Amino acid sequence: MTASEVLSELAPAAALSPDLPAWDRELSGKLLMAPMAGVSDAAYRLMARSGGAALAYSEMVSCAGLHYGEKSWELVDPDPAEPEIAVQLFGSKPELFRESAERVAARLGDRLALLDINMACPVPKVTRKGEGSALLEDPGLAAGIVRACREGAPGVPVTVKIRRGRYMGQEVAPEFARAMEAAGAAAVAVHGRFATQMYHGEADWGAVARVVDAVDIPVIASGDVLSHDAARRALSETGAAAVMVARGTYGNPWVFSGHVPTPVEKIAAFECHVRLLEATGAHLKRARSLAGWYFKGMPDAARWRNAAMSCVTAEEFLAVAAEVRAALGS
Ligand SMILES: Cc1cc2nc3c(=O)[nH]c(=O)nc-3n(C[C@H](O)[C@H](O)[C@H](O)COP(=O)(O)O)c2cc1C
């Protein structure tokens, strides 16, 4: 089955839409599926879109990886069922960004909604090379990267994703965002934590609001948008044009629409997601963490999660889903 066929057949039973509307290039009021390394593959993005996300991002993709090998291109290529995607790049060398932007734009054509530059990743393996949130300390280089991407992919909106700052207490986001705007960034996403906080502590939406005040380009709020209500609150409290949902999508593609799923709809969504992994050629092991997320809160959830941990094939995961369904008496 193709991913489109999977959606037509299985999405409605999960209260998800099989029809994915085209991105209208307008950020205002939109809820977006955030980039998540190791998570936001084509199947995950399709689930988010069918749940109502206006746009979904790729995982962060290394410019050096795209330059030197073939493997990273797997992260860039959308499934044929995806109308378009946002591609996020990371690196530190403007020349490599220019080349990646050019090649990604040529490869995806109209299906590339925007190119985003990761200036937020806190992982030492990344920052040690001057990539991700390390760029927050070098606005000159970061601006050069934005310009290089614009040159490489003329006509494609180039956006940046930043944090409040790199080090605890040292907020650079408003000033840094102004520099990115001056370099031609089309929008800026702000995760309201310092990089050194990783994912700990609370995200400060006030930091997002300060960036909104500092720039004229649209701002996308990120951080602790863990429910549909939180998304609505983030929009109104920060004044941001749009919000990004990351961890709030775990087992919850309805976070975008605000639909409250029944347990049976959650199982149907897990089944749809497993079939999408299969249809998009992803590694089925990804369904192990998905099972934990979709079955959370159900009676005997720990048992079903454990059962999924030893599954390998789609049929094995679907057999666990059938058991959960039977245990619910439906
Ligand atoms: C597993 C995981 C992977 C992530 N990978 C990326 C990434 O590749 N690029 C990026 O810009 N942010 C990444 N993030 C950060 C999220 O996009 C988001 O900004 C952050 O999680 C805060 O939002 P939340 O509180 O809604 O989860 C990742 C977050 C998680 C939890």
C-alpha cells in the first residue's frame, strides 16, 4: 500500500483526515509540526498533517552529510503523499549551506515549503563544531549562513530556529533575531529556553514575546506547547504568528485540531502510523516508542508497551494493537 492509500483507508477511523491541504505560505494562526531528530520522519509528518498540522518539518539534516554522502538525503526526501515539507539544515559553513540549499531546492521543487536553519540544537556533539545553538554566539556567521541559503535557493523562504540564548541567563534572542531579519530571514522560530537548559525547566514564552517586539518578520513560538489549549494560549500570550508543537505530538496527532480521541481512536491511529512506517520504508522499530505514546493512559498500558518492545514486523505491532482493542472490549 502507498502512504496515500493507508491514509484513505485508516485515517478516518482514527478521526484523522486523509486529505492533506496544501501549504498556503501563510504562517498566521498556524500550528506546525516541529523538527524532531529521530522522530519526525515521513510517517510522523503524515500523521501530524492528517491531524491538522499546517506544515511539518524534517528532522535536522547535516549540510556536511548532504555534501559527503547519500544517507542524509533520506531525511530530506518527502513521501509522495506529502504535499510539501519544511526542511531543516544544520552546519556551520556558509558554502556548505549554499550548496545544500541549492540541491534541496532543486530536488524538492514546489514541495519545499521553506528552508529552516537550526541555531537551537544544544547537543554538545553539534555545538562543539560551532553548529546548532553555538551559532547564537556568532551572529555575523549566522547572518552569512542565512544569506548563503537565500543565494543557493532564490525564491525559497529561509527561516531560522533559535533559543533564548546559549548560556543560562544570557538572553540574546531579540537582538540576534534582528540580525537574522536584516540578513533576509523570512521568519524566526524561538524556543524559550537557553541551550544549556536542554529540555529542563519551563520554556519562557516571555522570551518569545520579546522577539515578537524586536522584529517585523513572523515569529513562531516553541516550547512547552504540549496541548491544543497551550497552542492557543501561546499564540495569544506571545503575539507570535504561529506555534510549533514538538513533544506534544507524541501519540497525539489530534493536538493540532483539538479533537479529544477515544481509546479506540488512539489504537486506530497507532495502526495507521504503523502502516505509514511500512509504506514509507521506515524502520519498523520506530513503532516501539510510538506504542508507548499511543497506549499511554490506557488500562494495562505498561503491559502493551512491553509487548511492543519485542515486536519487529508491522504484523507483530498490529497484533498487539488488536489485543489492546480486544481488552478494551471493542
Ligand atoms: C526528540 C527531540 C528531537 C528534536 N530535534 C530537533 C531538531 O532536529 N531540530 C530542532 O530545531 N529542534 C529539535 N527539537 C526541539 C523541538 O523542535 C522544540 O523546539 C522543543 O522540543 C520545544 O518544544 P516542546 O516543549 O513542544 O517539545 C527536538 C526536540 C525533541 C524532544
